Amino acid sequence: MSRKENVLIINFSPGSSTRPLEVNLNKYISWCSAGYQDEIIAFPVPVNCEITKLNVTVQFLDPIVPTGTLISTVTRTHGCQNIFVDTKSQCIVNALTLCCENNTKIKLLPGDHIALRIRYNTGPDEDNLPVIRLLYNATIEIIHNSTSCHCDHSKGMIIPYTNGSPNVLAITSGVNNPFYLAFGGGHIGDSVFWRVPENGIIKNLFIAATFYNDILQQEQAVDFTVLKSNGCQEDLLETDLRTVISSKESSQTPLVICSNSKKNTFVRVSKGDHIAVRVTFVAQPFSIINDVILGAGLEYLSECAHNSKISIIRYTTNPTILLPNVKGTIESGTNIHYPNQSNLPLISYFVTPHDGIIHNLYVGYVFADNSPIKTFDQDDSIVVELIIANKCNFDAFHQTCLSSKLKYGKFCSVNLSKNVHVKCGDRIALQIIWISKSQQTNIMYPLVLFRCSYLFE
């Protein structure tokens, strides 16, 4: 049987330039971590694979031209051991070279963890420089070779998007509009993008919006548009790939509205192009809609016929509070999203732009350095499960057979035996619950960093 080469990408960005980078310190990010983090934000790879490229694009924003260097390094573990070592996959940029590509190959086994470390080393006359401001985007390209694949060759890799926890749509000062989406991290005022690995097309922009308190009025709409730039330092320009949501007859909240781009619309892309999803709230000045969760999905299809695309969907958190016996959801963003004051679940999701199969669920966690608790009771466990919604309504989410349990003293787990079939337009979320029998109150809760991923093909 012939081998199939699957080209995958993993994206990284701290988000907005309003989140400065401290100099001469090691920092870590996800996509999007809402800033640079002190602790290692990593995820397990769910399949045999090989890192082939690291691409970094930087724009320094301070008025004084920096004289130092920004170093981006891929670090990895061997299996579940929380011991990270540097790889040779490294990019170095400065004020003269704002883009970097490293082609070092790094082989990984299922369950190995990877993370991206960033460090700005100050240059001459920068001894008193505490922070720098910059726009930072990075993409890791991964190759997976397999002798079998469930994939339909007409289907491409999925780029998932969500704003994460409920955010504000507004036309007023202090609120980003338009803004950009990553896989978590809120409404980002600066462009966050991913780099196209090979010539191909992008298509099938699917979106959904959950309105918890306010709804769109008749004259209001939310526009989702895919942007593209030709290469490293070109401006992002609008494409024809877009969709809009507008007001519905229903006035009852919570309310979910779904939409997608026209079926036959696609955009040709070239290797090295940058792709972003911009969201614009269209309304009269001073309009405000509170508590909105957005989810989206975009499909990229390489023109190389031999590439049967699969996707690694990865989930991470910054140090986040873990509450007992309460279900929450995560993405590659900041924290666990627990139910709001009205006890409504805050489900952070993406929308799949084509049918597929989800499998190979890898999960894990570590305690944060400053966690007041670094152990659980022997009867406690953490359950991670995939939930999906097949309909565009708030109560449509249901459990699937794909889950994994972390028992006492176990920091990593895997489920390789279950497959979940999903349909185009489904909303996909990852749910976490710490099951505790102690029933204690007024206790200090642990701070943890979750690390999860699965294959979508």
C-alpha cells in the first residue's frame, strides 16, 4: 500500500501587541495565550510525525529600532515526562530580518509534547529596556506519513477558530472592532494569521455565534471575512471568502446563529501566504452586545494530490483554576470556561467545515508552579471528553464515546479505541471535569495547565 504524506500546521501567537514581551526571559505562547506566559504551554502530538519547518514573522512596534534579537525555539519531551529539551528548530529575527524559516527535521512519537519558547535578548544600549512591543506569529509545519487514512482526498486540513469565553461586540472606544480570531484568547485587535505550507485553495468558512444575553437588532450584523497576504511583509487584503450573520426573529436567549460561505467560493493561495479571519460588528456607534461566544472553521486543501490532509486539533491552557465537580470547556487559549452566574454552560467551540472522523485523543496536565495544591485525593479523577452539537441551537451539545480519564497520580492518558463521526457544520468542544468525592467547601483549588490533542481526518 502506498504511503500518504499528510502536511499539518500548528499556529502560535500571543495575540494583541498590547501584551508586551518582557526582555531577557523565557516565555511561552499558544494560539492564542492572551500574552506571553512564564510556564511551558505544551501539547501532545497524537501521531507519529516529523517537524519539518518553523516559520516566524515579527513586526517590532516601539519607536526606537531594537538592537537585540528575538529567538524562537521549539522544545520537546520524550513521552509524558515533563522534561523539555531544546531542538534545533530555531528562528532568530531582529530589526533587519523580520521573517525566518528553519527547515530542521525533528521526529516525534505519539505522546511526545512540544512547545514554543520565545526570548528577546537585549542588544547594545538596551540595558534599561524592560519590555518590547511587537506583533508575533509563528507556524510549525509537520509531516505525517501513513499507509492508511480515512481521508477523502477532496477534503482538506481544518483551521479551528474561537474567541473562547464570552466577549463584547461593540462600536465604542476601548473595544476592538474589527478584530481577529485565533483558537482562543478573545477578540484580538492585531492580525493573527497562519502560513500556507503549499500551493492550494482555502474554502468553506463555517461560523456560529452564541448570544447569552443580548441579541442582534434588525440593523446589526457580524461580518466574517478571510484575509490573505502574498508573503512575509505584505498587507493582508480581503478575499471573496466571507459570511455574515444578522438578526433572527427569535428574541429568546441564549441563542445560536450559524452561517457559512457560499459553497462554490474558494480562494487560491500560494506557499508562504498569510491567512487571517477578521470579524467586524456592523452597527450604529455606541452599540454594545454583551457575552458572545464565536466559533469558526476554515478548510485548506493543498493542490498536491498525494497529500491526504489530516488535522491536529490541540488544546492548551495557561495556569487555570480547576473546580471540583463542575464541567468546563477549553481551547488553545487561556482558562477553563465554567458556567456563568445563571448556571448556563460557557461552551467554547469551533465549527467543522467538512465531514470527518475524530480519534486518537491524548490528554494530560501539570500543576502550575504556584498552585496551592499539587495533589488530589486517591479517589479523585479528571475526565476529558469530546462533545458535539449537530444542530444550531443552544442545547444541542451531547457527549460522545471519545473520552479519557486521568486517575490519581496519572498525568497523561490516551484513547485510541474510539472514533467519532462528525458532519459538516457541527460544533466541536472539549469538556473537562474534576470528579472529587471529598465534597469540601472553602478550600484552595489547584492551578493546572491542560495539554490535549486529537486527530481530525
